[in-house]
Amino acid sequence: MEQNFTQKEYQKYVQKKSPNSPIIKNVIMAFVIGGLICVVGQIISNYFKSRGLSTEDVAGATAISMIFLGALLTGLDIYDGLAKYAGAGTIVPITGFANAIVSPAMEFKSEGYVLGMGAKMFVIAGPVLVYGITASVVVGIIFFLVGN
Amino acid sequence: MTATKRLGKQTVKLQYPPSIIATAAIVGKKEGEGPLCSYFDQILDDVLWGEKTWEKAESKILRETIIKAVTKAQKTLTDIQYIFAGDLLNQCSGSNFGVRELEIPFFGLYGACSTMAEGLSLAAMTVDGGFADYVIAATSSHFCSAEKQFRFPLEYGGQRPLTAQWTVTGSGAVVLAAEGSGPYVTHITTGKIVDLGIKDANNMGAAMAPSAADTIYTHFEDTGFTPDTYDLIITGDLAQVGKDITEELLQKRGCDISKQFTDCGLKIFDNKKQDTHAGGSGCGCSASVLAGYLYKELTQGHLNKILFLSTGALMSPTTSQQGESIPGIAHAVTIQNTLE
């Protein structure tokens, strides 16, 4: 049978036969829902500003609030339903980062709090932390050497 | 002693075809909302079925399905001489824990989603060979435990591509007996691994299609049957993409099965209404469709002779991460109401 196709030919053929994701619809949904999440963030940010927090504290408090909301909505089984339509619109904001940590934490709780939840809550977000922190250290060193 | 029951390259013709005397299927809520809902013995409301973990729930589904099948066969567990069972979890743990309390000699199998036909093949050969009077073949899968094992956490916000499939929560068990009035297992074509380099675990249908086409083609070559020999040729979980490809691959070899051909993964869900994308998958998919839908259609005479093929995508999360392609496999079993 398989001599009909080389692997390359078959992969090309499969690509042709497989339905594509509706990219335009996905992009629009990501823009709208991702945008709405940002609007919520802006409202929270304005609120903290109106309460007299310094610019730096406003940024921190807003991030903390958004992470809380992302975690809460994940726990309430709402975030993944939203993400089904929003795609990148729910992954890119900081709420998506919260979702990426809370969802495996919930899933692996059944394997214990230490080796289950504690160890595996970073299976998705771990690389972001590793490379994010590494990159910031590298940039910091460059800044230290060149910036002054 | 020579092997007198062999037919061609990959097929055996059973000399004393065992009879399927009873089946049972228990499925989850989503499957129970699908087009085949009336064919299942039990539909569960709760993904955990009163258990603490999905893994425990899956084992319970398998165990209860086996017990139900034995009860329907009007036998007791002590009458059953072997169980052939498998699932998708690491180290076959769904089955290991599922049959733990049954105290029946047990062969644990891993053929991914091809396990139902694999188990049925081995069970039928065991009975045909005179090694047992009553044997069970069963498999299970659970959407949540399979997602956890192979993909992302359930609550993780990601988008599934249209080629992705939905793992069936459910189990099917078949009781084979040396004596019985049918339907009979008469021919077995054991598939070989075919791998055309598909690496996308969200497109398993495309990865398995070449092996399904290969097994179907070889089955016809070995037996001399034609597509018209069968009322139905039904694959396990190729779903929409894989089914279309299989049909075309066979057409290219001059073998037109479009009239008889369907797929358990397309039967069990209404893809449009149930948002299951390409269709169902998992060990429990072909098992519950065989034990629920197909067996009843056979015994009621709506179908007389079918070719049942479970299809498996034999990757592991480790091999996928290491960039390996997905080896496909398909095993075919002929089930018919009468013996010629």
C-alpha cells in the first residue's frame, strides 16, 4: 500500500485534505475578547490610580488583580470555555499565564500536593519562567556593561 | 505441525469460529447525548462516577462493563477463563486496576485505539484454538484521563484544530464462547505498522489512515473477499479526515469501499451539534460502538456480515516531544451472523 506515496507526498496530500482552522474568524475573536480583557485591566488600573496609588504600585496591583481573575475563572471552569473562542486573545494577556499555572495545578492535585500539584503546576508555564528570567538576566548584564 | 488456518499474508480463517454471546457498553454523558444513545447499556452523568480520580473512574467503567457483559451472557465471573483488555493510560493501568478484583486470568494489551480489535482477535484465536470456552475482550478510555496523559489539562485555555478528535469516555466488553448461535468471528487480519511520517498528534486520523487502507486491502487480497462481501466496513476512530483519506487511498488501488464504509468515530458523535471536531477516538470508541450499536444491529439482522477494524495511533507523549512520527496500525475482524 504505502509504496503509493513517499512520506513527503503523503504529508502534502494530508495537508490538502485536512480542514484549516478559520483564521480570520479566530483573529477577530482573539482581537475582541483579548481587547475586552485589556479593557477590564484598564478599568482596574484606573480605579487603583483614582485611589491614589503610585504609577509603579498601580502596575503591580493591576497585574495581581488580573492574575487573580484568570485563576478564579479557571477554577470556575469558565476560562477554557472563553479560550475556545478567543484563542490567542486569552493566552497572551496575563490572565492566560494564570490559567496555564492553575489548570495543571487542578489537574495534578490527584497525585498529591508535593509531587503532583506542586511539581506539575509549571509544566506549561515553566518554560516562560525559565526563559523569561534568563532573558531578563542577560538584558540586565548587557545594560550593566553598555548602559552606563 | 503447519499452520493450517492461515490465509495469505496476514489473515487467519478460524476453523471453529467463536460466537459472541453477549456484549455490554457503558459510556459517558456526551456519548449518551450522541446519535447512538439508545444502543448503550448505561449512560453516566458524572465523569467521576463517584470515584476520586478520573483514572479510578475509568477502571470502574471497564470493570462494570465486564460484569454487565458476563451477567448478560448468563454466566458468572468464574466461567470466564481469560480477559484480554487494554486502555490508553500509562502501563495499561486502566485495565490493570479495572480487572484487579475480578480474579480472572488477564492479558493486558496496548494497541492504543486499535486494542478492541486486537483483543477480539486474540480472544477469538484463543477460543478457536481450544484453549478456552469463555473469553472476554474489553477496552476502555476516558476523555479526562486521556487528555491529561496525552495533551493539556482540561481547564487549560487552548483551541483545538478542526482535525482534532474527541476521546470517548466509555467501555465495551464482548463475551466470546466456543458454542453459540452467532454472530461469529470468522476471519482475522492482523495489521502491520504503517508510518508515513505524520507528526501532528492533533491529526491522528491522517496518521492511521494508511494502516487502515493497508489492512483492508490485505484482507481482501488474503481472503478473496470484495467490498460487496460486507454489509458494513467500519473503522475504529479514523474520524472525518482519516476516513476520507482511507477511502481515497483504497480507490487509488482500485478498491472502492465507499458504499459500505463508515467509522465508529463518526457514528458515536454528531460532530456539528456536539462540537467534537473530526469525530470520536480512543479505545472506548470502537469498543462501545461494537458492543452497543454493531452487536445489536447484527443480532437483529439489520447487518449480516461486517468487517470491524480498530485503528491505533501508536505514539507516546515522550516520542511526540522527541519529534518522532506517529506509527499507525489497524486490525480487522470479520463478524457474521451465519457460517457458510
